[in-house]
Amino acid sequence: MDETTFWRIVEDAGAPDKCSPDEQCEAIVAALADLSKEDLIAFENIRHRLLGRLYTWPMLKACFIVLSYVSDDVFEDFRHWIILNGKERYLSAMTNPNNLVNFIKVDDPIEEITGEPLMLVVEDAWEGDIEDIEEHVAIPKVPDIDDDWPPKSGLRGEFPELFDKYWNEEAIRKIHGDA
């Protein structure tokens, strides 16, 4: 399996603006179910590589703007959700996270933007011991993001459209307290 096949499988399963991530991932599992162990390993390696490419300081800040919160798990789910949007949107977001504003089509980003189900598609498709797959998966090292968190004005300046549409002061206060 190569990246072209990976993207075909993801995109043939739908997109988060057409179905839920759960429904999309069920379709991905169905597409993976008859593939060889080697193809499943390749799918996982590609998923991890694509996920790692999105592990950037700008993407982390964009995640916070959209979801009003960030943690390791939230950031990983957010990046998986971007992958579920397909290759064109993935590349657009990777080029400039402010481009996310062009394809987020949800009423409640905090509740609806999640790509967590993508983490389990190979496990759900594989009928053997998942360790037989996992031992062959190369997980890239995540880079250190060692920078100071910008003030609100800095976030607005870097991601103007995303900030204007998704910055939610009330949610931030509720999640983080009035600190």
C-alpha cells in the first residue's frame, strides 16, 4: 500500500462533513477487512507518518482556537480528524492551519471534531492478535514544541479567520476556569 491507496480508502469512506467520523471509520474498516497483514501495517505506518507531519506549533495553536482546549489526546484526535477530511484538505491545513476555516462544517466543534475512531480501524479490521501488526509499525518521534504561548492578539493575528469564527471565550473560561 502507498499513500495514494491510503487516501483513496479514506476518501471513499466519506468525509466528516458528509457523515460522522464513526460512520466514516466503519467504512474504512470494511475496506481494510480483506487486506493483507502487510497492507494493514503499511496503512498504519502511513497514518502515523501523516499524523506526525501535522504535529506542528501552528497546528497546536489552531487546535486550541477551534476546540478551546488542548491536551495530547485532544491534539491527536484533532489531527486524525484532519486526515479524515482527505488529502486535499489535509495538505491545505498543513500548509496553513487558518485554512481549516474553509472546511469545518460543524455546529459544535468541541463535541463534533474528533478523529479518534481512525486510531482503531486497523485493529478493528484485523482478525488476529493486534500485536502482530503493532510490532511492525514505525511511530515517528514527535518534535519538541518549546515556545511561549502567544497572547490572544497573537493568535488572532496568526489565524484571523479561524479566530473570528471559532474563538470561544465562554468555553475557554468554562474549561480552564477564570484563571
